[in-house]
Amino acid sequence: MAPSGAAGRMLALQRAAGNAAVSRAVAQRTQGSPDIQGSQDAWGDAARYAERPVEHPEWPLFQILMNRAGFDRDTLEAVWQLLMGGIRQQEAVEHSLGDAGLSRSQRRERRSGNDWYRQVVDLVGDHLRIDTPTMGLWSGGVDVNDYASAKGHTTLEHSNLGRVVNSLRLHPNFSLIGPLWNLLSVAFVQRATGPVHVFLRAHDPDSVLQDQEIPQLRRMQELHESAGRQISLVWHPLYTTAAGTIREVSPDLRLVDDAPYLQRDLCVAALYSYLLRRHDPGNPHSARAHDEMRARLTANGHTGL
């Protein structure tokens, strides 16, 4: 069900985007979208699409997907204008990161401070709520997302809103879209109400999962515990076989259908142990996870690997 108060949301959008830009978007909505021909640069003109959002090549698909997801017309148009404005703002942010005087934390803060993307989450974030009993988080490749979903868990990409965004090619430069996904990820885990299953094929402390989603879940756990409820984290270490099949690593380093761990450290230990002792060097499907693991251990002072 789409959020109510569409008129109020459009007024808020006008304050953010400017009356002229919104008026153009609404005026053009019945005129259709021009068939843009040419190279992949058609997707890359952020300034153009912020001013003329319905000319973006993905606008027709976005309308179809949002209608299927149950969004009303005003909300649909408001979200699209915010997305286009967000891409333009993020492009300016990325250019500003060339300042050599910025610290790593300042770069991260600047990259994540996109007001337009935040308004997308504020406007339609409740469509990140899930209907299945359990939420799924993942790291290590898109097929891990598919694996988690096949296990019956809802991932961000399979939520009502996430499915729409994941189906679009908003810009050829993912660095301009990544901050949107980061904000969606945080908003997604904020809506956890029960067990959260975390699937790891690789352990990267700098990933969105480890850097943003898990810390947010820890805070959610504290809030729920104080209210007499509980959010548990269930961890699953994954390994992809030479045949391309994803399996889970048991404590005795066997590949099984289901190997849940209640502590992250035990999950990571099982994953690393399997990669160190049982990984097949001729298996291309797990070569990246193995190499990243070795590089991380070496960087932490472990030699002779």
C-alpha cells in the first residue's frame, strides 16, 4: 500500500528540488519519454536528467515497476525526481573528494551525506519492510543474494522498494549510486523484527554489511532487548564448489546444506579455516574469496600462508 499524503510530499519535493524542475516533470508525464539513441553516455548526463527527469532512459521502466509495487503516481514522480537530483549531487560530491586535505572519515562522511537520497528513504522507506519471518544480509557476490533468497529469507534487493531500484540502470558509474544503496541498507536493517540471517562468502570489514548494516543491527538489538523483544543474528559461512554450487561450512569443515552460527567470530573462523585447509586451487569460483582471505591475514602479520 502506497504512503498517504501525496500532496504534502509533493510540496516537500518542490522545496527540495525547486518548483520549476518539478513542474516540468509533472507537465511532461503524459507526453511519454523520448527514445534516446546513441552510446552508453545517454545514462551518464546527471545534470540533464536532474532538470529533465522524464528523458532518462529508465523512466518508462521505473514507472512500470513502481506501479506494480503499489506506489501512487505522485509518490512515483517525487521519488524519480529525488533520484535524479541525488545522482547530480553525488557527482559533485565525487569531484570534491579530490581534495588532498580530506581525511578518510571526512571523505566517508561527505560521500554519505546526499540529501536527495536521504529524502528517498524518508519518503518510501517503509516499503523496505518485509513479509517473510526472516531478513537476509549477505556479502561476497550477487549469487549469495540469490542463495539467501532461495533459503526463504528476504534480502534488501528482494524487498518491495529494493526490487525496483535493483532493476534499474540509473547511471553507468556505480560510485554515484552506491551511497543510495548504503542508505537503503541502513533503513532496511532498521526494520528488522526477528532473526536476521547473515551469509558470508568473504569477510570484508570495510563492506557495507560489516561497516554499516551489522553496527545498525547491534543498536537495534539493544533497543529491542530494552523493550522485551529480541533480534538474533544467525551467521552462515559459504563456499562455492568447483561445480558452482554454494554450500555452507560446518564446524568440522564439511560442506553441508545448513550451518548456522550464533557468533560472527565462529562463522569467520570456519570460513577462513576451510579456505586455508580445504580450498581447491583449481576452483575459480572461490579463488577471489581465498585470495582476499590470504591478503587480509598477511596484512595482519600472519606469515607462511
